[in-house]
Amino acid sequence: MARFQHTVTLAPVPRRWFESCVAALHDLAEGTDAEGGRLTLPDGRPLPGLVLAEGRHPEPGARYRPVNEEDGEPDADQCLTVLARDRRGETALEVVTHDDDPDHPARLVCALGLTSVERPREAWLTATLHSAGGKRAKYLGGTGRLRLDLGRWWQATSHGRHPARAPLGGTLTHALVRVSVTVVPRPAPDGRWRVTVKARIRGRSFARPLLPLAAAVLGRRARRAGAEALERAAVAWNAQVPALVRKDGED
């Protein structure tokens, strides 16, 4: 088993701001009308780039497709489906993308959900890549899962008692490896978040006995690459998130 740990500093997201954004997005979806497959915003303007292909907007079972810029027709290779819509319960969406590559056709299924729009408690994301590339297909696909306990996250970012479990955790499963990830935030003295990411990598199948050797040879380089990727993500976050929060405050 190999391990990885790195901490970055992020600009904080106010809880009230986050919850107001969630409610605003839900209100926008509910206020959008559909006529003949075309979607219009609450102010009457057309919603570009997306059409209702099946079902009743925005109820569970409704399916939407993006519009091709070239011919203005719905894209048959992409589909967004409403799985659930309940302000007090769960709201969930599924996005399916097909890749018709003749050598390695693939299908990516992503689903994301939120429990309680009025008072968000939990969010989750799953992604599964299926490949039909012959005998090696299972090595070209995999599954990822993330779950965020928002109550624990806000508790962990305050100066009170910290939760016993990580508020954000997930797994990435491949035919040859399984990665478990936890993310724990802590309040920094200047009000920002100190966010620590930990990962455990376990080999599977015939890769299990090879993982210790790979970790010994490539471990330092892999950890450096992981740390650099997190630092780049932190730079992007810190460049964009504070501006979004300030903009909404000014509006």
C-alpha cells in the first residue's frame, strides 16, 4: 500500500453564500419553461445550448440534450437526465456521454446529487467509465465515488469541536488499483481553510505485489506530481472563488 498527503490553503466559502447559490440554481430550474422542447428562462429569454428531448420539465425522467453548434441539432452522444427533484429530500442528475471511437468506444456515466435544497446536508458524485475495447476493456474503465457531508464540513471549518470523521471522502476503483481519499479542512489563523488531502493506494489483481516496487521507484515523483496538481488547483480556486463571493455581495 502506498500513501500520499498534502495540505493546501484555500479561500473560504461562506455557508450562507453557498446555500443561497444552491437555492438560486434550483429556483432557476423550476422557473424555466419548456415549449416544444425549447427552454426559456424566467425573464422570457431563450436558454441556449440545451433542449428538452423527453419527459416533462423539470420532473424526474426528463431528458435534455445539448445542441450542436454546427447544425443546431441535439447531440445524440450526450444526455442529461433528472433522476430526482425534491427540495426537502434529494435532487439528482445524471449525465451520459458516448465516445464512438472505432478502436475504443466508451460510455461515461456521471451522477450527482444533493440532499435538501433548503438546508443542504450532503452531496455526492459518482462517475463510471465503460469501455468496449475487447479483452483489455476492463483496464480502460473504472469507477469513482465522492461523498461530502456538509454538516461535518462546516463544523470542521469552524473553531469549535472538530468532527470525528472526514467530511469528504471517496474511492477510485480500477481493475489494477483502488485509491481511497479523505479531505479534511481546518480553520487557519487568518480565516482561510487549511485543507489536507490524504490518499491510500492499494494494488489489485496481479498488480498487488508490484505496487510496493512501483512505489519505491516512482513514489517520490508521483507524490511531487500530486502535490503540484493540488497546488495548481488551489491557485485557481483562490483566484476565482473570492471574486465570485464579492460579486454576489455587491449585487
